[in-house]
Amino acid sequence: MLIRIFIISLYIIFSIVPGFAEVRGVWLTTNAGLDWPCGNYDEARQKRSMIEILDKLRKAHFNLILFQVQANGDVAWNSSLQPAMASITGDGSSGLSYDVCRFVIDECHRRGMKCHAWIVPYRVGDAKKASAYESNKVSHVIKSHPEWCLRYSGAYYIDPANPQAREYLVKLYSELIDRYDFDGINLDYTRYPGDKFPDEESFRKYGSGKQDKADWRRNNINSFVADLYNALKKKRPDLVLGSAPIGTYKNVNGTKNSTAYDSFQQDPVQWVRSGHHDIVIPQMYWDETFGFSTHLSTWTSHCAQVPVLVGLAPYKLVEGGWDVDVVSDLMEKARKAEGVGGVCFFRARHVIGDHPKVKELYRRLVDLPLLNNDGAPYGCREEEFVVEKFME
């Protein structure tokens, strides 16, 4: 059994990035055009901008791009179920003028990068965002299925308890995988948005009476993840499906963080243990003040069956007053930790942007090559590494 787990883990690591054990990834945000296309609505300019972004990332040894294909009930392909992102088209009434996903996948693969589709199942934005699509032939889900959407803290979320909504989401992502050869799927916001989410009616309708509300909520999310995993794996057994959960699974050793399990009813450890996850990328967007190393150990021990990538927060160089050394130190701790397959940065502009601290981080990444499984700079190809491991 241990040999089987080891072989599966090797396969997953090499499925994420061929040739090297260490992964260096980045979330490339399309929500509000933050990383791309940044207000550019011309096809040629968008393509040039994406090429420039990927070239800069490749120079800094990035080999995994998490490309956001869904933001707020809108998507980066011409779907039959959700409208094309106005942040890409510039006009919520229209579809895409070219095949964005095909272009991004091809450009990533051309540079030896893996490309995962970053999806946001439940968050669907506010009424103002939905109104941008009123004249689109593909209705926004707030308009087409208002019975699924619950308002919380100024925005709408698809109710995770609704079985019809769950089927709809699986159909949406099956459409994506039928059309595109993304190397993986990365689930974001796959959780409840807060304790006071107004799902009392759903709890009465769908609850069994045998679970408390928190366990019932977790089971709703667990069921969706399992349904999605099973559906997509039937189509693409090689697809890597994972998620970016809240950075603290449960509080330990006196920490008092918001947690995936208790604060947001999100249980990625269960997704791994039930065999419905191939990788976990916890959003560990804080330093040792909040127990970075302690919580990293929690993730690697509970998710030992799959690679763990560590989500890091270079955005705090700009928004949180961090020094570059903070990001570098956290990265080194992650790279040296047993069970960690690499790191992933949020977000692209905070790696390749013009802020002085961001420029310094970028210089350091350019000068910091990837490591192979032996802790040495890369150079060991996949086939050599596999042979070497099985000869030990």
C-alpha cells in the first residue's frame, strides 16, 4: 500500500510539472482584470500582454499557472451556462471574440508550464455585477436561477445545499473539460462564506435532523467535491484536481486564526482522505505571528497522500507592509519542509509588477532555480528521477 501511495504521489507531482519535483506556481487573476487583461479589450493587445506575463514568469522559473476562468458567475470561455467575463470582453452583452482558454493553455505549454483552470463555484457577485449581463444571450445565474442564490454580506452565493445547483456546477465544469486540455482544476472559495449565511430554509429542507448545522454544511461541500471529482475523472483520468483552502485547517497550539474547518465549514483533509483530491494549495497568507510553520506541519501530516503546495502572499509587500525577506523566508521554510511540493504566489502582478519590493522579489526568484527531489538545483529529468528512485 505504501509503495502504491508513493507511485501515485510521484505521478501527481510529475503531472503538475513534467521533469522536476519542485513546483513554482502563481494565481493569474482575471477578476476585475487585476492581473490580466487590465482594461485592455483589444484581442491583439490582450495576447501581447499575456505573452509578456508568461515570459516574465518563465524567466523566474515558474512552471505552474493557475489561470482564473471563473470569477463571479462569469467565465473565460463561451459557455452555454454562464456569460463571458465583462472584464475580458469589455461588454457584458457579448461573448469572447477569440478562444481565450485555448490561447492561454497553448502559450503555457509552449513554455513548458502546466496550466490549471482556477474556478470559483459558489461566489456569483452582487446585483450590479449581474446587471452587466442583462442583454447577454447567456443569463447570469442570479437571473436564471434566483432560487439557488442567497445574499450574504452584500453579495450572492449559490447555495451549496441545493442538489440542482450542484448538478449545474458539475455540468458547467464538465463543459470546460470537454473543450479544453487544462492540466488541472483549482477550486477556490469552495466553502461557506460565513456562519450567518442565510441557509435556514435549506437546512430544514435538506438536513437529515441527525447532523448539526456545521457538519451538514461540511457534508454539502464534501458531496460537491466528490461529485465533481468523479465526473471529471471519468472524462480525464490524468486531470489534477485540487483546491486552495483557507490557510489554517484547525487551530492548534493556542493559535486563534479563522479556520477552514470551523469558520467556513471547509474540510479539504476529508477530500484528500476520501480520494477526491490530487493536490492541496492552502492559502497561508501570514507569517510566524499566526503560526505559519505549525500550520504547515498540520497540512503536510493530514494530507500526506497528495502533494501540498504552499500559498504565499507577495501582495502583502504592497498592501501589508511586509519586507521582501518575509516572503523569501516563508518560501525557504516551505521548500525545506517534508511533504511540500512547492509554492504558489498570490498573485501575478505582485510577482512581476513595478512596485520596488515586488521588483526585488522578482530578482530573487530569477536567481533562485528550482530544486529537484534531492534538494539540488534542477537538472534531473523526470525519467532519470523515477529510475533513480526505484533503484534505491
